[in-house]
Amino acid sequence: MLSVRDAESTILNAVKPLGNQTDIEYIDLLTANGRILASPVVSSRGFPHWDHAVMDGYAVRYQDVQHARADRPVILQVVAEIKTGDEPSVMLESGQAVRIFTGAMMPKGADTVIMQEKTHLQENRVLVFIAPQPREFVIHQGEFYQAGNYLLPSGIVLGATEIALLAAAGREKVSVFRSIRVAIFSTGNELVTLEELPKPGQIFDSNQYALATLMRQLGAEVLLLGIVPDDPIALEQTIDYAIASADIVISTGGVSVGDYDYIHKTLVSLGATIHFNSVKMRPGKPLTFATFLDEGLNYPGTDKLQKLYFGLPGNPGSALVTCWRFVQPAVRKMSGMARGWEGKLLKVKSSSELQSNGKMETYIQGELKLGNGVHQFYQAEGKHSSANLVNLAQTNALAILPVGKTIVHPGEEVWTLVVKEF
């Protein structure tokens, strides 16, 4: 039985990130939200593209107005007006000013803007009553970004701000990694679909809905393979098809040591390398991780691509906890994320008394709340069972009690794994 840390290292060491040219797509910018940038972006234009005013007022030469005072204003001749979007047609000479508006391009010869509240206009002359700072209210060409440098690095998730920057650089299309393909199925004769009426002893399959939602939130393409009965032949056919069709396969159920738990034997018969089949954690102990070598694909300079198989426990709580802890980071890393694919951990104060038997690393359902600038963890009030989806519906974090830790008192700090934005 592996520790959680060793299980995590084993999984992440087996992940080969996308990187082949065939893994790159060129898509329209408006469809790029949530996608991972495949190539660094370089712009041939600096930001901003030209010197511009950041205040309504008058564009002037600093040397003309550096001694202006309220009792001795400097008088300048207003020779033009430049609105936003205009290309200046004048060259500013000594003793001159140009009326300018926020965002407008600075005329040649001008290096400073006097805000209009510090001036007084008399016909075609402007009186300046205060000396500005040099280059005041002017943003200069390339001040934010120098042309030719990296504008955005590869491996980042594109969101609103990154897409806005790419649009400002004039990029209509962007190179992104393809979406990871994840196949999902559930096992167990006790499971029925939502279209069926459960008989006594049967339950609706919720795991596929939970796992498909989590994978789609990560930008993955999801292949739902339904419910597979506790039958070795049906299971082998499903896993064989899933491995051929997806980068990652997730199943729930059938990974314990019961008479009808066939996952381990089936993986062996299909040629998988089984790295472990149990983890020292609660919930989630019966977790299987295996890899299949894809002989048809390999990335230059790396080993051949490995397809990943996660056999998660069947209880919904166990399936979700192991998915949050192990599967999500693997999906993020394989998707091409350069950083940030690890789970988000926060050390906070617990408002509740948390208990464990100390024999396994224990994950306790609850909610992180921010009050008076301090995060606190509140344990879910319901019964803590791996079959209890009611608690999980309100959970945004899991408190982590390491092996040997049996109690966390209220007010004591505890590490938490953030599983949902709050």
C-alpha cells in the first residue's frame, strides 16, 4: 500500500504532457477560453504602439512649462486638436500646445500632458498655472512590452485577460493543445441509468455525471461508456475500447478484493503495467493506477506516450476524493499546463474538531469560508460516509489529517485541499 505522496509521485512521473506537433490546433481567438497555449507568443509591435495621453488636457514640451506658477502662468499657442484615433499632423514647436484627449496619440515634439483643470483657455491661447512632472500623463511606446520579446509563454490557460492581450496584438487565431480525451465508465450490477426504474437493491449511477463534469471543467473531451456489468468479458471489451479511444480512462467500482471485482485481472490480461492498487488514505484506499504503452505514438526526445488508467472506488465520496487528489493533476499536466497543475493546498484554521484514527491520511469533507480576512475550515455537519453525496454537494475543500494525526482542535491549523472555487 503506497502513501498518498508516493502514489502522487508515481502518477505524475508517468504523465507525458502533450507536445507533439499533431497535438496542436489553431483555433479562433473567441473559442480559446480555457484552452492551453501551445506556443509562446511574440508580437512585432510594442505595447502601447505609440506614445499617448492618459488625461484630457494639452500636449506640451516640458521645457516650456517647467517653471509655470499660479501667479506667473506660462502662455502657449494652441495650434491643433488631437482626438482619440487621430494621427497627429503637427510638429510641436517651442511656445506651442495641442489640445489632446485621453488615449490620443502624442504629436511629435511633445513629451508631457497638462491636465485641463490646471489650465485656462483664452481663444487660441492656453494659460498653464502649474509646473508638471516630466513626461506626466504620457504612456510611452513599448513601456508595457517591448516588441520581439515573449508576450505570453506556452503552457498557460487562456482566459479573458490573455485573450484580450492576444486580440490587442492582432491575433485572430492562436495555437493551443488539443483537448485530452477521457473515457469514463461505471461498473456494478447494482447500478442503473437515470432512464431506468431502480429495483430493490439497485441505485442510480451518479459517478459518471460527477466525473464527466469534473473532466469537462478541465477542458477534456469526455467519452461516456455507460455502466458495465460485473462480467469479465464485457469489462475486457470496454477497457480495450476505452484505451484505444482515449488518453485517460477512468472507471469506478470493481477495484477492491471482492469476488466480483475484476478490474485488476482484466488490466493484467490486456497488458497493462499496474503501478499500485491501494493507497494509504481514507476515503479512497482501493485505488488502482495502471498505464498502457501506446506503440503508435511517441514524442521526440521522450518515451512513448503512456495511456493512463484510473480505477477509482465505487462509492461516490471515494471516487470524487481520489479524482480531486490524483486524476485532476494528471489531466492538467498531460494537457500541457506548464505550472499550476498540482492541487491547490491552503493552510487554514479549523473551526471544527476534526478526528481520524491516525492509521491513514484522512480527507474530511467541509467548507472553506472567508471571514474578517481569515480563511477557516468548517466540517460538513452530516454523516461522514463515502456514500454520502449530500455532504459533498456543499463541499469546497477537504481537510487533510496526516498519518498519525488523530485530532485537530478548533482554532488549530490544518492543511486543506481546495476542490471548488469559493
